[in-house]
Amino acid sequence: MSDAPQPIRVLVCDDQALVRTGYVTIFSAQPDIEVVGEAENGHAAVEAARRLRPDVVVMDIRMPLLDGIQATRQLAGPDAGAPPKVLVVTTFNVDAYVYDALRAGASGFLLKDAPPAELVNGIRTVARGEALLAPAVTRHLIGHFAEHLRPADTSRPAAREELVRALAPRELDVLRRIAEGLSNKEIAAALFITPETVKTYVSRILAKLGLRDRVQAVVLAYRVGLIPAAD
């Protein structure tokens, strides 16, 4: 009986056939990735994901019939029983949808012009449950959509106090830097600790706050005003 790990099962969802073909070619060339299906619109993406049960869904935002945000919400939102990991891959000219996509349950976000190696790494990262929000994307998102990242209900200042009480001072330091878009390696350098220690802190933060992944931590940090969005 083979002890080889099972390949990461991937569903590719994009309305452009050429883009889908490119993704399939790139992913299929990897020994640890298996493309199990394709979908050209949001409805087809939801149906295929529920039928094929992929580990990771590569999701475009702009698709006909049902956009990628709604499809992500149906597959990975709060009401989803056993959600796949959703990696949103899109372009900056649809930035207005990025925040909604992340809140809908996406585990990661990359740009369509990312190098093939970065796309493949994105698949592996979200499959491991580590979530992926590229630092450049985080900074761009914060810079252009700060108004959406402010606390939704300023009449509840207790939300921030509860967050502070839940986390130790060093955990708060790590959370702030996650929200600023720093990678684990950059956080380690800033706090003079090892990347492995940062990973431990990130795991503790997610567990204490009841968050699924790093992306949710970023959203929460800004919604409760842990750091000023203007930064």
C-alpha cells in the first residue's frame, strides 16, 4: 500500500476558456495537483464543487449567471457544512469586489498576472489551511477601500476591548502585522522571532478568536479598528 500523499484536487472556475486552459495546463503539470473539473459560470462552479468535492476551488469573480462572490458564499460561507478552500484569482480592476469575496469565505486572493509558480504555491498554501492574502493585495485593499474596513458599528466599542482581552500582547503585535499585509517571514524579522514562532502565534490567534483563517483575521482587525485604516 502506497504512503504517497493524495494530490490536491482542484476545480478551475473562469468564464474565459483560454484562462481555464492555461490554469489546467499549469496545475496539471504539478505532481501533487489534480484538476478534477472546470466551470465557466458561478452556477456551474457551485454544482461542480458539490458534486466533485475538490480540495481547492480556483474562482474568478466576474462570471455570468452567478458571480464568483455569490458562488464563494454558497460554497464556503457561514452556512456551508464542509466547505472547500476557495482561492480567488482576479484583476485589480475589480478591486471593489475583493473585500466582499473575502468576507464571503474565500481562503485566499491572488492576481491573475501572478507568475505560474505563485499560482501553484497559492493552491498548496490554501490546501494546507494556511490561507493566502498576498501582502501587496492587503496593502492595496486597505489603501483603496479603507472606508469598508472601518468598524461597521461604532456604537459597540466593546468589540475591540474583547479582542484585546482575548489576546496576549505579543499576539496582538502579530495580528497588527498580519493586518498590515506582512508575511510570516516579514513579521518574524520585525519582531525578532523565527517564522516557526510566528506560525504558532497565528494558530493561537485564530483559535482564540474563533476564526477560520488568516484572511478572516485581517478583516476582523480592521472592522474592530485595531489599527487605523488610514495607515
